[in-house]
Amino acid sequence: DAGVIQSPRHEVTEMGQEVTLRCKPISGHNSLFWYRQTMMRGLELLIYFNNNVPIDDSGMPEDRFSAKMPNASFSTLKIQPSEPRDSAVYFCASSPQGLSTDTQYFGPGTRLTVL
Amino acid sequence: AQKVTQAQTEISVVEKEDVTLDCVYETRDTTYYLFWYKQPPSGELVFLIRRNSFDEQNEISGRYSWNFQKSTSSFNFTITASQVVDSAVYFCALSEAFTGGGNKLTFGTGTQLKVEL
């Protein structure tokens, strides 16, 4: 079975440009998470969806960040406009049922560099 | 607020040595889940184990073993007879339930394990 799929794997862009990261969760999973990993802050949760509905977006840094989940098999994380401090690895994860007992399975990540 | 502490930033061992990675957590929840993930140099996060707060039995999986002690709020990870392929960053994480369902993982800062020949 395919795991969580993320694209692109690497993205290099210039400050001020719009960046869109994409995620396909594991088929049948109802919950989807976006995380950001940086040296300074480690792994931090940005936003969490359950059954395509955003449940908690308190980790989204600012209004430049937005996330959508139009259907059960696709989510996007958009940064507009991007800034150099947004450079990080962005992970998408999914879990089966949105229960507190669930294990989250991570995608390979998108390494974003903003020049 | 929940907190996970991995005090060991980096550990270096020689192949075939045993190594223990420490994890200490803080939570007010009576029911919670603990996880370990591995992040090899390729960058992905690989799930290793999940343990619930009611089960304090130690677990062994091949060369990996986990020691959960509720009394000391610790969930330590031991690799026996380490190999070069074990070189990675290992993260301990604590699960916290969302009000609307699902769980939020609080990660430790990770321990970089280097296994040398």
C-alpha cells in the first residue's frame, strides 16, 4: 500500500513568491496533519484536519499560511508571500480514524528553501 | 501543557555496542500515548512504536526494546548490538487528545545517534 505522498520533494523559490505544497494521505485515513521541522523549533504541528474539516490551526504561523482539504485524498499548504524564514521541511501525516489512540504516519516531506 | 524532553542531543557509539536513548515526558492526562519515530539521513519520519499509559510492560522487537516507567515518566529506547544503519535522529513523542477528536503529537527535540565502524 502507498504511504503518504507529498509533492514536490524539494522546492526552491524567491522571497515573495507563492508556494503550494501538496499531500495525498493514506487511502482510508480520516485525519491529516501538516508539520514543519526547523533546526530552531524542531517539529511543530501547523494544522490538523479530521474528515476534511480543519479542527485546529493554532499552529499556523500567520496569515501568509493557509491550508485546504477539498476531499479525503488531497490537501494543500500554501504560503503567500513566502519569506526566507519559511525555509524548512514540511511534513504531511495521516492517521486512520482521528482517534486519540491513532498512530500518525508521515510522508517523506517537502524541503522548502526561500531565497 | 505537555512536554517531552530528550536530554541527549547526540550519542556516538561503535558498532555492536548497546545504546539507550532517554525520553522523559510531562502530562496531566491520565490516558496518553507515547511514540518513537526514527528519522534517517534521507529525512523521512518512520514510526517505530506506540505505547499506551496503561501498559507498562516492556516491549522487544528484534534489536529494539522499550522501557516504559510511569513512576518516573520515562519511555526509554534501547538498541542492542547497534549497526551503522541505526544512525539516525530518534524522536520521542507524546499524544494529546484534541477537543474535536484526534490527537496532537508533542515531539522531543530528538537524539542524533551515530554508529561508527
